[in-house]
Amino acid sequence: MTQTVQGIDVLVVDDDAANLRSLEKILTREGLIARAVSDGQEAARLLRSVRVGVLLTDLMMPGVDGMELLRTVGAHSRHTAVVVMTAYGTVETAVAAMKEGAYDFITKPLRRAEVVRAVTRGLERSRLRAENASLLQELERAGRSREIIGSSPLMRRSLDLVERVASARTTVMLLGESGTGKEVFARALHRLSGRDGPFIAINCAAIPENLLESELFGHEKGAFTGAVVRRDGRFHLAHGGTLLLDEIGDLPLALQGKLLRVLQEGEVERVGGGRPMAVDVRVLAATNRVLEDEIAVGRFRQDLYYRLNVISIELPPLRERGGDVPRLAHHFLRRYAAVNGKDVNVITADAMEALTAYRWPGNVRELENVIERAVVLARGSEIILADLPPTVAQAEGGSRILHVPVGTPLEEMERLALVETLKMTGGDKRRAAMLLGIAVRTIYRKLEGMERGQPAPPDADERSVAPETSDPSTGAVHDG
């Protein structure tokens, strides 16, 4: 049976002394570290100070009862799975406890097999919660070291998807405009995957077509003019690790069929060779092209697209990432001040306003270059407006700051927020809905009301806290 690494596997809480002794004996015989207490206050103290895998607690107790212990777990011990014990006549109370976050409940009189089964499932859930939390922390550390910086809803969503798919073997497609950080995300996926082999990247657009096959699959000596020695390709080099096929949309059609075979068979054959070799490679692909359009005009194979696009992660452009520009700007400021040995540590208000107003067609890469330039040109400890390129310093109309005079009717403020957000997203209503925290259908309804000159009536969509979002990997719609 699964055990916790340290602390208590099962904390049993019940004011019935006989039941408490019986449960402690059952769990100990299963090889678990069990602690039995009859006082809810003592249990709460243990939950705050010791790692607990499963809390097995009675609901009805004097003083600190099971519901209060459940709240203690929510505040201090989120990895702990809670299993509540209740009498037949109070099952409704157990259901209420599950709505508050309890994992399972069992009814009295207790049966040994039922207790063991519930605790076993609870320990597994606790282990998975702890692993997921550790994975997220590692992702955040990896992100900080590789400029995955951002707190906007779209960026948080992309990071969450990275966390969920990192340890899988499946192929992942990274989508987004140039400069959004697709290779940075690919490296984070590799680091979190647990694979021991190297991370290898190849830019399919940067290598001439007549050399690309050899770069990918390798070649035998004498396979073509200039092949004086046998050479391993990127698939061989990435064995046991991860291969990023960057700019996959530029891969020549002639090679797309060969790549598809490698992905399906897990074998690579060198150019000029006759013996396939098995390779263990996790493949990631990245592109700024719309591959569905490439398929429609015959430039990309549909079967390869479906083989690569098992999971897709869309990286939002910088202009749609809300307040991430200031955070990224200060990050790059610290980096390039240190690199250039300059005591530059401030971006003035007017310079920051220009940075946030600019639409960043080159995305994060362009922002990094602009800040590096500004640090080099800065005469003192501050980056001022004159240190920015003219195109950035004179930016207008792209600002995410909406200035509304005091006394503006709420209806007009709502209209302005909707219109400006749609401008920022280039008319993309799904992204606008994500940024505004409302449902896509609410945007359509409000736009219809604006066309008629009437406000759309409020409904449940607008009162809900979380917007509906779509999973880019499946297209399914989830209620946030």
C-alpha cells in the first residue's frame, strides 16, 4: 500500500474510544503509520504541523468537529485527502462534507474492507496532489530561468496545460506568432518530462531542403557527394530525450511522409542506409503558420498534422497578455543591466506607458531587444522615453489603460471596455471573452444590443465568476 514519504499516513479522529482503537489496529496491520486521537483540537494541531496523507474523521464530535477539521485541511494541509465517517441517519451531512472538499465517506458500523479501500484511494489521491504541486513549482522555477513570465489569464492557461502534459510521451504542437517563446516552452516541457536524454532543436526553415533529410535522419558514408563519414541525425542525437521540430510548417512535402513514418514506427533510417534503427524520442513541433490553411492548399499533409497535433498549446501574443509587459520589461532590465555592467534600475512612467501602448508585432523577443537597446543607451539610472526606438516611443492607440472620466455611466464604461478589448484582440471574440471574464455568447449579445442602441440584459453568464474556456487540445468547452 502507498505510504507518505514523511509524517503520518492516516490520522484517525473519533470520540468513540473503542472505534478509535479498532481503526488504529486495522491500519497498522496494513503497514501504515497511523495516529489515533479522540480530540478534534489535537487533530487540528497535527494537521498544521505534520504532513498527513489521509484524515479519517468522524463528523459528529464535541468541540472541533469533522467539518471544522475539513476547513483546517483546506487552509493548512491541501495535500491531505479527507475521508469522513458517518452514521446511516446522517448521510446528508456526509454529502455536505464532500461538497466542502472531502474525498470520500464511509458509513457506520464500519467494515474492515471498506475502511482499507477508502484509505488506499485517499493515499493515492494525496500522493498525486503532492506530485502535481511539486511539478508546478518546478515549472515555475524553470519558467523564471527561461523567461516564462506572466500572470495574464491566457498565459496561466498555457502554463497549466504545459504542467498537465509534460510527463506524457505524446507529441505536442506549440502554436503562436514569432517571438512568443515557443522554444522556451519546449525546453520547459522537456525539463518537466523526466526524460534523461538531451533536448535537441532543429529549425526546419533554416536548413536547405537538400540537407534537411540528412540533418533529421543522418546519413551513411558515401550516401551523396561530400558524405565522407557516417553521421547521426537529430533523431539519433535526441534518443532518450526530446526533439523540437521548429517551424514545422516549412518542412518540404517530400520529407513529410518520411517524418510521418518515423513517428508511427519509432524507427529512423539513415540516408543511404538499409537498416532502420529504433529511437526513443518525444517529439514537439512548433509553428507560426496556420497549418489547416497549409493543408487546404496542399503544402502540408493532413495525416502528419493529425499525428503531430495530439495536444496543442497556444502561446498568446504579447499584445493580449494584459499587464505582462511591465513584468517582462523589468526582468530584461535587470538582466541587461547586469550583462552591460550598468546601474540602470528604473523605467520612467512615460517610458512604461509607451511600452504598454505598443502592440509588439515581434512579441517577447522584440521587447527583449528594445530593453537591451534602452539599457545600452541610458545615460543615468533610468530608462526614459528618448531611450526607446521611435516606433515604440510614439505608439498610440494600443494602450491597455482605458481612461474614463469620473461620472461616466456604467453602461458607457462597459461599452468602451468591450470595444477596446476587441480592438486589442483584433476582433477575436474568444480571446476578448477570456480577458473580460465573460462568456463568448455574452459578447455577441452585447454587440447585438449596441447595434440596436440598447444595452443587453444581464444574465447568469455575466454574474458568473469564471468565463467559459475551451481546451485547445480537444476543442471541448469547460465551465471555468
